[in-house]
Amino acid sequence: MKKSLLLPFAFLLLQSKADAQDSIFARNIVGTLTSEAFWGRGYTKDGMAKAAIFLKQQFQQLGLQPLDGKDYFQQLSYPANTFPGKMEVTLNDKVLEPGKDFIVSPDSRGVKMEGQLFQQDSSQFVNPENRVVIILQDKLTWSVAQKAEGYTIIMVDKHRFTETPASVKVAIENKVIKSFKASNVCGMVKGKEQPDSLIFITAHYDHLGGMGSGIYFPGANDNASGISLLLTLAKYYAAHPQKYSIGFICFAGEEAGLVGSKYYTEHPLLPLQNIRFLLNTDLSGTGEEGIMVVNATEFPNEFAALQKLNNMEGLLSDVKSRGKAANSDHYWFTEKGVPAFFFYTLGGIKAYHDVFDKSATLPLNEINDLNALIKSFVAYLNGKQN
């Protein structure tokens, strides 16, 4: 081999090794955050609090500074309807399995009852005396509510329960926590030339938690994948400081209504006007069909640069454009005048807000390309003129 070819070949070997290490690191983060120990990073068994402590430890190990110079945690609180105990449903004398056969609506009250059901239409069956509603659905998708209403709605997978519901027996326990305590986890790598100017990389770490005492929602794609990407980038920038400071925020309470990011924009640890750009990542675990970029139409020059970088480096199959949307934690920053993109991957597995969103089935097949694209875009932002 000629000497002129040795350096490019060596670089490719080093890059390939770095990519492999990043993939292993990201996979380990997803596996850890989706484990039973973190119980869906939600509202029972201290799942969210344990995840926050884990992320703080990661920031410390990587050498990130607290965003405000004092504490990695930005504490907040909000109400949450939780389901810590019994989660038992029997239809037509058939015991249903939580998470797979049924879920309760997140705003349901707890109830213990047994009675007949009256059909309202092809998919709804009601026991009016106990205000219990059975709804047959194609797919079970759970969420988080901040309060309990005066009814109990039980959504049943019609593909797993094919009979016509006639009778029901229910034992469900709920608990409304009026002031659930949570924390945004915040860190930064100081810039070498203009440390007061920041580029933010953000992702939410919370998920849905547990439904009853025996089942939890792992949240691999949503959003252990985004956190794994954020931490991979934090590891890189800790070793390679940029012109501007790079801030990292892992938000709490996204699933409860973008609560953590809203709180941050109302109580910023650093001036919002100092943020040159924010990149929010959520659902980053697939990518066969590329990524969608929310706010692309709001910031066309930056979006054109992102597309150009992707095409030049031959990374993702597509970088698609979407307008403004209140669908993740970038939103409140945009409302405060902070330029921001939110991107999510397209294609691949369809598990979402269900018990099947697991680490074992999450491909993370474009995590290295996402990593590379963000690094290139951050380099572009660092080269921009004021």
C-alpha cells in the first residue's frame, strides 16, 4: 500500500472503532434506562428519581459542569395520577393481562366493582352504576394525566379479546399525587472562546412508569434513545470543547405535557437570549426512512445547512421538513424566541407508548449517523458569524 493511502485508511479504522464504541455506549444506556430498576422512569417505585440520579452520575463521570455552576438538578413539581397497586380486570370470566390485553385511561379513578355491561355501540360497553367504560381498540397506547376524573375507562385490545363484553370485574387502585417532585438534569461543557453563548442539546428522560404493581412501560425509543444520543454527544464534547458552550438538558415531565421544559423556560438557569440554537431529540432509535425536522420551515437557512451536511457526508436517507408543532420539549423554547429544531427518526418498529417499546427490539440503526450529523451541524453553528 502506498504511503499516501495509509493516513486515510488509518483514519477510517479509527473512525470505525469510535463508531463501534459509541454504538455500544448508546446501547448500554438504553438497556439501563429501560431496565426494571427504573420502572419506566415514571411515577411509581421512584422510577423517575432513580433515572435522574443515574443521569447526574453520567454528567459527573463525563466531566460536565452544572449548568448554573451549583447543581445538576433543577427541581420542579406538578400533579400526577398514578397507579401503584392493584390492576385487575376480568371480562366474561376471562382474566386480562395488564399492558397486553388492556390499559386504563390515565385519567381514570380507582374502582372495585363487579357487574353487567350494556353495549353503547360496536366498541363501547358501559356499567353506568359504577361509571366503568370498556372500549375495544386496535392498539393500546398509554399516557400520563395530572388528575383523575369521575370514571374508569378500560381500553381492551380487540385482537386479543374477541368476545362481546357482557360482564366485568374490576379492582384498580389509583393515587393522585398533588405535588410530584421531579428534576431536570442540566450540565454543560464550557466554550473556549465565547462561553456565554450556548448551543443546547436536549431530550426528555421520563416515560410512562408503571400501570399497577406488576407492569411497566420501558420507553426504549421514547425516549431512552434520545438520552443515549445526548450522552454520546456529551461524552464527545467533554473531550472536544467548542467555540461556544454546549449545554445539555434531560427534561422531566415531557409525557405529562412538556412540564419540565416549560418550567425551564419560565425559570432559566442561564439567559434564554444566550442560546444560539437548541437541538431536541426524541424517538431516535430507528431511521430507515430518515428523520423529520420540526421547525424546519421556521429556520430555513439552518435547515438547508442541515440537509447539505447530511448529503455531503452521505448519512441519513432523508432529512424531511415539518413546520412548527407543540410535540416535544423544543416548543416552549421556540415560544420564547429561541431558535430550535426537534428531530425524530422515521420508519422501523411501531412500538410507541406501550409495553413493547423495549431495548431488545430497538434497532438504534442510525445512531452513529445522527451523532455525526449533529456534530457537523454544531460545527456549522460554531462557525456562524454573530
